[in-house]
Amino acid sequence: MAIVVDDSRAVRMILSRTLRELGYQVGEAGNGREALEAIGQFAPVDLVMADWNMPEMDGLELLKRIRESPAYRAIPVIMVTTENETDQMSAALAAGANEYVMKPFTKEILIDKLRLAGLPS
């Protein structure tokens, strides 16, 4: 099960469709708080793809919470965002992100990032 986390419904739909084409079952969440609930509901979760900028709980905070939880810390997390500042990419990787995808992205880029994260694509 993959959880796609983004406050943009359109982005969630694009990511979800692509992951389904790659054989994943997909759950969706509109922010980090909803994502934590979804992770608990859909466990075991094989992948979280999270936007950086979201209301209530952003992607970096979600990533930190996942890494702090003994039950969730092994879940691969790929940040998917428009944030292209080197400092922000470094912060996400330092906090435990497995990969970082810049918007806009193609299916091929997503497949490459999944492979780099050691996930089936």
C-alpha cells in the first residue's frame, strides 16, 4: 500500500494513477495529519509520497513523525514538491527522506526515484 499525501486533489490523482499503473494499491491524504491516520488504517504501508507544503501538518513534519515512530520508521518516504532550494532538499534528506521528486515530474522520473529508493517500479 502506498499513501499519497498532497493538499492538491489533482496532484493526488496523478500520483495515485501512476502508482496504480505500477501495481501499487493507493490510499490518499490531504495533509500530514490525515496521512498519519491513513498509515495506521492501511498498515502495512510500503511507501509514503508526501508534498512539502500542506496545511495543518506539512510534509517535513510528517516525515519527522514517521521517522520518530518505531512502528513506521522503516516506511520509505519520497518527498514530492515544488521546493527546489538546496537547503530544503538537504533538510528532507537529513530528516530521513529516501528520495526527493521535483514537480512537475514525469512517470519516468517517478519510476527512477522509486528504483533509487529500492522500491518496485
